[in-house]
Amino acid sequence: MAIKERKEREKQEMRNLIIESATHLFLKQGYDKTSIRNIAEDIEYSPATIYLYFKDKDEIFYVIHENAFAILDQELRKHDVVADPFERLAAIGRTYIQFAFENPDYYDLMFIMRAPMQQIKNEEKWEALDCAFGYLLQTLTACFEEKKIRQADLHVTAIMVWSYVHGLVSLYVRERMCILMMPDDAVREVLYGSFDLFLANLKA
């Protein structure tokens, strides 16, 4: 049993090493310019070793995607304790923005970087993003039921909220907010304030 457990641990350690290297290379040089050979050279193993753990580069990218979205979903669901759904909506929106502030490279990889989506499309469902988006839908449904925001189509409203915060943080992550010519902490407050104003306009 000890030998089996050791082999399983070593296998997981190798997977983690590959994922760590791939993440670094994707963020440093982009998806298209990163190859299995690049990853193998970075961890000082042969490309054949990589293929023992992943069938191709798309699958590696998919695992990284899932891990990152799982972290985001975990952060959003910390607001389950907020009873008022409108306050919870505000809290998850601000947490989404904060996640981008604290993890700009991961946010770029998750939402901005161009990369093949075929691996994700091959899955029955995009589980990690489905959880995070589902939490937004759940919160908005409660807002409608309690008449906290103006009645509208649920999915249209969800996409509108998501698109708004995504637009804010994408400008920030790609350093377009330099147009404001403000210190970074002031820029962040502008983004939070903009989101708060947006939510105020949704109120019933």
C-alpha cells in the first residue's frame, strides 16, 4: 500500500509540476507560442513524459482554467452568509473585481487570452464557470423574487452585470486605466465606485 501511495503522490507531483510550468509559460509568452516541447524543456523532461499525463496542450490549458475558476467560485460563495440578495450581489461583484486586482495574470488567462476552446466544448459542461455563473443567476433570482431590482429577463440581466464588471477589470488588467492618470489605489476606488453606481441603477 505504501508503494502504491508513493507512486500516486509522485504522479500528482508531476502533474502539478507540468501545470505550474504551463501556467508560467502561457502567461509569459501566450498560448499560441507555448508548446509541449517548451513545457518539457522548462521542467527538464522529455515531451513524451508530458504526454503520459496530458493528451495535448488544450487539456493542460483546460485544467488550469478549471483550477482558476474554482478559486474564483470559492471566493464568491463566501457571501452565502449575506441574507439580503441585493447586498450579496454587490458583495460578489466587488469580490470579482478584487479577484482581478489580486490575480491579474490569472484573470487574463481566464477571460482575455485568446486560446482554443475546443477542449472546453468537448466537456459535457464548463463546470467551474458554470458554478460561478450559476451563483450569479441564483443571487439575481432572489433579487427579483424579493423585488430588490427592476424586473427583467434573468439571463439578460446576468450577462449585463457580468459584462459590466468584466469590462471594468479588463481595462484595468490590460493597463488601459492609465488614461485616468491617478495612483493605482485611486483607480481601484473608481472601479468600485463605478460598479456601485451601476448597481444603484438596477434597483427597483
